[in-house]
Amino acid sequence: MVAAPLAAAPQAPATRPPAVEPAAEGAAPQGKISIPSDVQIFGKNDPNHRKATVIVNGEIVTGTDVDQRLALIVAANGGKVAPEEMDRLRLQVLRNLMDETLQIQEAKANKIEVSDEEVDQAYARVAQQNFSQNPKAMDAYLARIGSSPASLKRQIRGELAWQRLLRRNVQPFVNVSQSEVNEMLDRLKAAKGTEEYRIGEIFLSATPESKTAVFENAKKIIDQLRQGGSFVAYARQYSEASTAAVGGDLGWIRLAQLPTELQTAARELSPGQLVGPIDVRGGFDILYMIDKRQVLTADPRDAVLSLKQISINFPTNTTEADATRKAAEFAAAMKGAHGCGQVDGVAQRIGAQVVANDQVKARDLPGPLQTTMLNMSLGETSPPFGSIKEGVRVLMLCGRDDPKAANGPNFEELMTQMEDDRVNKRAQLYLRDLRRDAIIDYD
């Protein structure tokens, strides 16, 4: 099983760029590359400067292709990308488009086709799942941000083609034995109750010569992320680990599975926090703590809550003092409502609005509200929250279904996860070989 395009995907541990392997028949021989310590460059050459058009094995990638794909990334970051960051991002987008072209070409060479109908169906799913829009509205949105439906559909086509190629040419040759799966299941059971972490990673490779520049680049990426940039978008574009395709998501892991330097950094993180750049073998890591939980133990945050939200709005030009006073009066009135059966009547008397929802997961609430709601009894209300502009509201707890004890993955699920990990590692080698054999011409 391989990742679905632009959507949630099986989570596999990230892999570092692999060591050099024996060359395929007909390829250049593998060996140590000799580079003198006193390198002299003849002529002017800026490796970060690329012209608008590149030809990959005879197929053109235009400046417009780069601009439209770049617009998707900028939009995912709220349009807040510094000019110097834009140059680096443009170069990375160009590299991604070159890889995408190689993947589509290799799929065609193996007589693997993706129909327009399949692409349109995937496009509709992406529009609905990621943007809550229908395809027509998605078309308008992409045009508005400077991208296009054709750009996103090409990315989808490339991902679908590559997945099918891996399923046919790689997956059949990946084996995970029953004993390996059983051993992993035993380790999971032994770890019951210990903490595990869902972590996102951006890995940037570095050589001794490029280490300083890569470190500075990593710091700038972190600055962008702390200003509200999308970790998933940056991981997809920058990370050189195999999980870049799934937004850098390492999945649920225990700290013991990480290198020592990453264990130390991750242990101090709370969900939503970043750390880095961390000096690791082969480069630098940026870590993002997505979530924490205990192994094979029910997580209270998975409780499903039945809530009623009661809210009032403030008139225009309400002062902060007036808002504070009215919020206190509102909270006192809500405490006079003895349970969810009475709250509608109380709300009507004070001119408040009531909205009910009986399928709210506690983990989907903001952090401070999670703790508050999980410590409340039925019929109690939260403290008032909101703003002068948006009004003030409280939540009343009407019911709660606690989660059952977690059983963890079964044999088949764990085998699939382990197979996915090995497929991802071989996919990196496959793409590396395609890059090595490609004919690239910058026009």
C-alpha cells in the first residue's frame, strides 16, 4: 500500500538518503569521488540559478509550471513567504517537478497509464477533503491564487502513476516474515502504558562543505513555520526523508526508535511545538510534535462529547469593561440552567443562541478547552470564552462516551505498515537511479 495523493497516508519511518550501491548494468561504475581541497571554479556558475525552462529527457518544464505549483505552497502558508525564502522555495519546486516528470515518464515506459477520469475523481476528493469545496469552486480558488487546476491535476497524475509503478515493480519483491511481525507485536505489548509520539520531520542533508549553509537554511524554514507556515507543505517541498510525500509524518513511534540526539529533543516537546535544527548523521532535522499518547492505552481525548454551545453577541462599539461585565452576567445565567434540558429556555430569556452537536471529539477542541471539558460533569458549563468582535460563548456538557481500551494494530495492519516502510525505502533508490540516468537540459 502506498500513499494516497495529497491525503492521509500510511505512516512510515523516514529514511536517510541511501548509501551508494553497486551500479546497474550499463551505468557508470561506482567509486570514491576525488575532490581536491583547494577547488577552483572556472567561469561563473551559480548552482542555485535556474532558467525558466528545463527539459527532462525531452519533456519541457516551463516557468509557468513552476509559478503555478509555487502558488499552491505560498497559499498553504497564508501568503507569508519572505522574498529570499521564495527563491529557495522556487528552486525546490523546480526539483520536485523534475522528479515528478521522471516518475510519470517511468510509469509510461512501463505501460502504466492514469486516465483523465481517475485524475478528476482524485481532484474532487482533494477539493472536498482538503478544502471543503466542490471541483468548480476549487477551480476558481486555484485561479484566484495564481495556480491552476491543470497544475494540481498533474501532481495528482504523477502521484497515482508512481504509486502504481511501485505496486507493480517494487511491492511484489518486498517481504516481511511472520516472525518479524510477531516480534514487533510482542514489543508493542511489552511497551503498554509507555508514551509514544506522533512526530513530523523535515530532514535536510548536508556535507561537511555545505553544513553551514544548510544550517542557516533550516533556521529560516523554522522561522517561517513559527510565523504560521504549514509544516506539511514545507515537509513536502524541502524534506529529503521518504516521508516528505506525507508531509513529514513519521507516524506513531516510541522515542527509543529515534537516534539519541532526536530522543533528547523530542522528549521536551509538547503537541504543536517545533525544535531544530538538530545536528544528525548526514544533515539536520527539524521536528514537530503532532501528538502524544500511551501505548495500547485508551486516550481520554478520544472521548466523544455531546455539547450545547450557548453564545451572545456584543453591540458595535462595546468597550472591554462592558464586555467583561456582560460576560460575567452571561456565565452566571448559564450556571442557573440545571442541565441541558433547561438551557434552551434560559438562553431564550437572555437572548442567547444555542447550537447542539453530539459528535464532538475532545481531541478536536483547542488545548485549554480539552482539559476543561474532560474534567467537567454532565450539565456543567465551561468558563465563558470569545472576544468583543465575535461575542462570548460557553459549552455545556450533555453527554460523554469514553473510548475503549486501545488494542493497537493487528497482525495484518502491522505487516502492512512494515511492508510500506520497505517499499518507501526502495522507492528512494528507484528515484535516485532515475535522476542519475536522466538527460537534463536548462534552456
